[in-house]
Amino acid sequence: MALKDKEVMKLWDDAKLPFGEKTAAEDIPTLQAFLPDPAKANGRAVVVLPGGGYSGLAPHEGAPVAEWLVEAGYTAFVLLYRRGTNYPNPVPLTDAQRALRLVRSKAGEWGIAADKIGILGFSAGGHLASTAATHLTEPDPAAPDPVDRVSARPDFQILVYPVISMGEEGHAGSRLNLLGENPTPEQVQNFSNQTRITEKTPPAFLFHSTLDDVVLVANSDQYVAGLEKAGIPYRYVRGEYGGHGIGLNDCWTGDCLTWLETVV
């Protein structure tokens, strides 16, 4: 089935929706597709995760980002993932992994290379993107749902002023919404994603401003240190570029597109 520009797709049929007990729009995880001009299409895809502290989704980190990617030849998908205290861990990760699997399972139909599918996240969406990149699960070749038979590992990750740690240097609101009021030390450690990096972690691009006083630059610093230790290729744009939530900005977007040409 051909994909249509701006098409919104449910990640699961209603009857199969995991953790699904409500029917309001915000309770149904979806992907919206943004398609490049066929003359520009490069066969690569990016799943975009807006930030919002695991409570909302910032509009300027969704569709405008997808349009930027489309202009560069990428097929983009904006994920409306479930969030908030009604949908703590593992619900957001379940949605992100399903989105990656859905795109990969349809890659042939949609003109996408199955090994060139990445993830891009802002702020708490960056935490979710890094979680998808570091909490890897094996596909089930015997799964009744064919989508579950393919890998959810992103081939690359783009993290823009990301929350990485669930510790003191992290973001209290994101930790509350994801892990609840009293997370165990084991939960905090497990979802401080700098501790999860291995040789299987995909290449990464990170942007973080040293002036960000909402999500401290220490988050990205720690993640980059982990990538360095594991020998994972990365590009890190770090400096005095403004406060939190600047979204698309020339201080990182050009570097990001240049970096992408080296890894996919």
C-alpha cells in the first residue's frame, strides 16, 4: 500500500493496542508521514520524537522538523507517543520501538532502505530516542504480528538537548512522568542511558547548549563519554547557543545533515 504525504497511521489496531484502556486521541499512539519529493528522496527515514517532559509534545519539534528532513530528501515520521503519569515506563519505549518496527516492516513498500532508519528526539524525546538506541530487544521471528518480526534498533540517533540521566543532573519532571514519584535506584540507573551504551549502540549526533539551565549539558557530556568509551562514532555540537527548546537552528542543523551523509 502506497504511503501518502501527511498520512496519520495508528501503531496498532485498536484491539491489539498494549496498555490501551482509553480511547481519547492522546491515548492512541500514531505516526504521521512526511514524504520528500521523489526527485530528492534518498531512501532514508527518520522517526521524530518531540520533547515535552514526558507530559506534552512540543509542536515546533514535530512537523517543522519533519519538513526540514523532507527538504533534505529524508522520509520523516512524527511519533505521537503516549506519555504522562497515566503512561509511565514501559509505555513510551513500547511506542517508540513499535514505530521503528512499523517503518522497517514497510520499508520495501515505502521506498526506504531497511538499514537506514534512524531516530531523532528533543529533550525528553531525546531521552526516549536514546532509550530506543540503548535498550535493545531482539525481534521475534515467530511473532503472529509481522511487524514484531523485525528489529527495533535504530540505525542512527540524533539527540537534541536530550535528557539522558534520571539522576540529579537529569530533568525532574521527565523522571516523575516516566518512573513515578519514588523510582528505585535500579530504575534510575537503568534509565540513565549513558550507562546502557554498548558496542551495539548506533552512531550518534548530539547538540547541547552550555547555557541550557533546564536540561543541563552534563546529560550530553555523559552520553558522549559513554560513546567514546564504547568506540561508537559520534558528532557532538556543544557551545553557548542559547537556552532550552530552541528547536531547529542553524547552529546544529547543517552539521547534522553533513554528519548524516557519513553514517547512512
